[in-house]
Amino acid sequence: MEQAKASPKAVRLFYFWSGIIATLAYRIIIVLNFYSSTWVKISWYVGTIGFILYFIHRFDVSKKRSDLIIEHRLREKLDRNTLDELNNDDKDALGYILRTLVSSKEKWNYYTIFILSGIALIVGILFDFVLKVE
């Protein structure tokens, strides 16, 4: 595997702001309901697309971390005490991080959010632009 590197700062900022804007777009819908259904729809689309982008990125980061832990057999090395520079508290902390990153059900959360957001986006497009349901 090639050396793991974080995405460029501009890419990370793009995904960060996608998540922030999506969150705000969803939250403001309650206020926009009093004014205009058009703005509610716009806000909903912005939020849904933003969350799809954000969670694709978070899934990718999580997968890279998990793959590195597995590929480098970090848990096994930690269990065999081959990290001499670390004290026992450090090793316990690192062990917890490695175990939970690999065993986390986080990816299922990402799958669910991505799939349901995709379905909602398709249904929204169908209702708003194809079937023109009011």
C-alpha cells in the first residue's frame, strides 16, 4: 500500500464546509416552512447533497484508517509488546483506538446514511421535477 497521506487542506475544508452547510440547510427548513415551499426544497436539496458528499469522505477516511491498522498488523504488534517506546498507559490507549477503529460499525452508519440520502434525493427529484407533485 502506498504511504497514507491526509487529503490536501483545501479538500478537507471542502468536505468540512459541505457538512456544515448541509447541517444548517436541514436545520433552517423549520423556519423556511413559514415562508416558502420553494426555499424549503432548495434547502433540502442542499442539505441532502451536502451530507452525501460529507459522508462519502468520512467513509473513505475511516476505511483508510482501518485498512492501515489491518495491513500493518498494528493490533498484533501492540499485543506482542513490540512498541518499546510506549509505556503501558500509552499501549492501552493505542490498543483501544486500534480495536475500536477496526471493529467499529461506523461504516454501516455511513452506508445507511448514503443509501437513504441517495434514495431521498432520487425521490425528491422525481416528485419535484418529473412527477411535479405539490
